[in-house]
Amino acid sequence: MTGESVYLSLGSNLGQRERNLITARRELGTFLEEIRRSSVYETRPMYVVQQPKFLNMVVAGFCTLQPPELLQRVLALELQMGRDRNKVEPKGPRIIDIDILLFGGRIVKQENLRIPHPRLRERQFVLIPLLELEPDLRDPESGRPLAESLQSLEDQGVYIFRA
């Protein structure tokens, strides 16, 4: 094991959703080591609700890249898979969405990169699979258990799809 632990969320609601997640996870293996994955969850869309349901999961691994480099690799992977963030509606339908949730215990506040992910604590579709992998994770900013954030949320329609 080398590098820092990282947690990424993956989501897809266009095309072959499960295949998209498998492809993204495989490609992440080119720059993450010792990848573990959560179960796959089917999720009602949030924010823009008139779109197909998502499949979501979280992957964990170790990374020797710095956070901005990891972001570049993630965005390149999304583009390779057919998602151009400059040409699609924000929070609208997408073939793949990969977000950096946590990067070790780092707090990063840059113009185009925030770690921990700024909406991490409000999304069941992220917290449920994240805590499946690491039940005792804490918010690097507040030090509070992320399980507390999950317990405080109303039901958002997140259901197990495949373990």
C-alpha cells in the first residue's frame, strides 16, 4: 500500500448503467491501488428530478497523485467515457459521474476542487455506500462521524441494487 486513502463516488443514469460503473472502476485501477468497492445502489435523482434513476457506488483505494492531479485523471476518464462536463446540464442525466469524496484527512479548498466533497453530508446515495466500506469515517472538517450525517437525513430513495 502506497499513497493516501481516497474515496470516490461513481454514478450513472444513461446507457448501460451497471456496465458504465464497471468500466469506470476498472479504469480507476490505472491510478488507484488496492481498490475496494461498495454495493451498487439504485437512487432517485436529486436536484433535477425529471431524469432516469441512477446507479451509484463508492470505491476506495490508495493514490500517489496529489488531489489536483487526481481530479485531472477523473475528468479525463469521464470524457473518455463520453461525458463532457462543459456540454451537459449540471446535475442532469449522465453516462458517468465521478466525484472525489475524501482524500486522506485533507481539506482542499480550490476554485475547481473541494475536499471533502461539499455535498457529501447531504447525500444518502454517497453516505450509504461510503459507510458500507468504512463505517467509522469522520468528516475531516468537523471531526464528527459521517454516520451522524446519514442518520439526520430524510429518505432519499436509495435502494440496494447489487451487493
